Amino acid sequence: MSRTLFLGVCILIVALSSCADNADHSAPGDLDAAEFSLVSELEPYTDCSVLLYGSDKIYLYKISDSTEQDNAVFTLYELDMTSREIRPTGTIDHFYMCVDSVVPLKDGIAFTVCTREGEELVNSLYLYQDGELSESCKWDSEIPMSYISKISEEEVALFYPRPMVKGDTEYYIYEIACVHLADGTKKVLAEFQYNITEQEGEIVPSVDFEDGILYLFKSTAQGSEKSYSICSIDLEGRTIGEYSIELDDFLYLEAVSDYDSVYRIRCLDSRFYVLQTLNSRIIVFEKSGDGLVRADAPECLSAFPEGYKIADYCDDNSGEIYFVNMFSDHLIKFDGRSGEFTELSIEKADEESYIRSVDLNQEGSILIGMDGQFYIREENRK
């Protein structure tokens, strides 16, 4: 299953020319191909996808068919970077979808996955720790997507949409909860409701967590009017703040006469708010006085249809974020402490080489999937 769900217009292959217009923001750097070393232990696992690249472990998964009809099997693998041993850690039957929402834990990970139980879709939170794969909790939903953020070693913040019908009226309910990993108990912190039938209400496609605060992007529809905001709530569900932002001009795609949609948010240092759209476009907002303003950033991040997305990472609250264009050999690093953007170029083996995945760990080391193999460059962070 694809790492990212691309809905709407397909992304075309376009050169990174627009970054050249923003030389003030983009300090070029080189990640020479010679600096990447082949992860030979993963050569038999090139059909796997990276779930998480940690400081000392790499977690991968493979989807395969079983002998049972209509039963796709999810197999999780763990590569110990110290011993260089890789082993399967467990399987999940009746697999349907994985959105690669995962958090690191001491001696393990927690992640979400969607499976089928008969005709129903079931979302689950799985825990792999101390060598054992187990299900922490599960819930029914017609929408096969759920996301988690780490609160502590014992708890995660869980966000997911679910449909609801009252009489002749259909709704989406966007639920944010705190889940205790050991026993799967769930405490609902906040709910937002959108009336599908009347096309009114609040849509919350994404949530992020930093320093005890949950940050969410919210789109509010009332009649023909639509507004956008970034809200913050604490772990008791209390609203701390809400900032209105202007997005109409950014979301309108003149080339196709249609609107893009935000589906991901990242907060950096409680100062910068990074939004990613379904068409892999990036916009950054910065706190200024009592509100938020659009931050100055390389134009190529927001261009359409260039296709920049937030790189997959194992976060340690470093205050950094990377953007990757899967159709080029460039990374763009944003430092939320300084507000500076740095452009990095990955030197490919040749022009025909294709980089299919980019993951970063806590130390800033980079793991790339290229030409059917996995390569690592150690300690990119300065």
C-alpha cells in the first residue's frame, strides 16, 4: 500500500526550477552518493516498505497473500542496526490499509492499521514491544484511516474520522482521544462534527502534538462561507487558542480550476505551523503578535504540481522538518528555531535512478530506497 494517500490531481514530473527563484532561502548542499552505504541485510527485503527508521532499529513491513481467499497478511520486520540481524516480529491477518502512522517507544513501536472483519472495516492500534506484537485497542469505522502522536511511553494521542447517521442526515465525526497503551483504554478529548447532507460544520483532517499541546487544522463551513483556523487544545480537551488563517488563494489551483485540501499539520517550537495538502504542496505559517502570518518560504514548496511532502521521520522534537519531492533528488530542510531553509541534493547513481522513499531518524541520518535497494547516510544533522 502506498505510503501516502494522494487524492485528486495526479502529480506530474517537474524539475525543481522554481527553487532557483528563492536563493535567499535555499543554501545548496550536497549529499554525495558515495556517502550512502548499502544496507546489505535488507537486500532480500526490497519489496518491503519502511514503517519507522529509529536510532538503532529499522522497522519494515510486507503485504503478501495467504492461502486463505481474500486474506492479505501484514508482516512486520525488525532490523537491529547493532547486531545487523533482521527478523519477523509478527503478522496481522485480513490486512486492508496502513497509513504508516507510527511512534517510537522504548524497545519498540506503536502503529495503526486497518483490517477487514467480514464485510466490516476495523481500525486497530498495535503495540510491538519487548519482542511481542499485540493489539492495544480497536474500533469499527467505514473510514480506514487513523493517526497517532506520542504523548509519553505509556500514552498516545489518537485521531480518526468516523461516519454517523441521524435520521436522514449523514455526518463525519472527527474524534481526538488519549489512549493508554497497556490496556487500550481510551479517553475522548474532543469531537468535531461535519454535516455531510447540509455541507456545514467543522472538518478536522489532521492533528499534531508538541509539548503537551494538541494542534489541529480546522476548516469550518457555514452556508456558502468557508473559513480556516489552527487550534490548540490541552490533554483535558480544553481549547487554549485558535488562530484564523487565510488559505483561499493558496488552495485554489488555477491550472485545473479546482481547490486543493489540507490533510496534514506539523507544529515546530509552538511558533511555526506547516500544512501539507493532498496534492503535496506546502505552506508555512508563523506566529506574529496575536495572530499567524504566512512565513517566507521557497516557492517550489507551494508550487503545483511539483509534489513536495513532509518526509517520513522519527521525531525527537529537534525543531527540524524535511520536505521531499519523490520525483527529484532534492530535500529541503526547515529549521524551526532559526526559520531557515536549506536545500540538499542527493546525488543519484545515474539519471535513471529513482528514489522511492526517504526516511530520517532522531540523529538526522537518512535512509533512502533507491533502485530496489536501501542506503543509509549517517548523521546528516548539523
